[in-house]
Amino acid sequence: MTPHQNIESQIWEYIDGLSTPEERKFIEQLLATNAEWRAKYQELLEFNSSLADNIELEEPSMRFSRNVMEAIATHQIAPAAKTYINKKIIYGIAGFLLSLIAGFLIYAFAQIDWSSASSSGSSSFDLSRVDMSKVLSNNYINSFMIMNVVLGLMLLDRYLAQQRREWKKGDL
């Protein structure tokens, strides 16, 4: 890069406000002391102001807008996801995940040491004395449960959003 291009690029960064505070101080010192920098700065400022004053954005004609809309209308619009996604597949996936959760819960209750809760001799059941360390110590099981909770919250959000849309549609 030649020194002239370097001067111009640094001044443009200064004008646009993209330079760092150290560069701004350096350029301000050069503008105060160097005539070449000052002349180039004035030239670029005039050019920048003429760009802002003289450029008018032209709006397309109404005929052009109509032609574009007609061209778009000739193309086939993709159908909504509801029309081409089979509900049986979604129900199958939901059933699989629910059966997996039910199996996990059955496995978890089978692994819990229930005798530690009833060994105190009292007839009331104390859940705080149950030892669940065998079940909840596996990282894979914990991550699976977290994933299921997140997916369940997403499903609940979609359901509530759909209910809200139907409620608003009923008001109109």
C-alpha cells in the first residue's frame, strides 16, 4: 500500500469513526501539523458531504412492483408443514419417548433401596430416607432426563401458542 492510500484509508476510518482512540489522537495531531493530511482530510470531508447531499434513492415504478408480484405469483408456494407431515409419525415418536420415560421410571423405582425408609419402625413412609444414589449417579441418565424436560417444555410452549392463536381467532 502506498503512503497516499494509507493516508486516505486512515482518514476514512477517522471520518467514519472506526479508528481506535489512539489512532484518533495520532490522526488529530497529524491534521493539526501536516498540511498534506489536512488537505486530504478536507477533500474527503467534501466528498463525504456531497455523497450525503446528492444521492437520492429512486423508487421503482408501480408497474415494476406489479410485474415482480405477478412473477412471484406464478411460482408454486411450498405447502405448510401441517399438510405434508404425517401425524402418525409424530405420535409414534411421542409414544416411543413416553414409553422410554416410563421404562426409566420403572427401572429407577426398582433400583431404589426401599428398606432403608421403613427400617425406622414407624408405619409412616419417609421419602427423605430413601437411597436414590444408585439411580441418579449415571451422567447418561441425567442428560437424558434433562433433554426430555427441555423437549417437554418446548412441546408445552407450542401447545400453549396454538391455544392462544385459536383463542384470538375466536375473538375475531
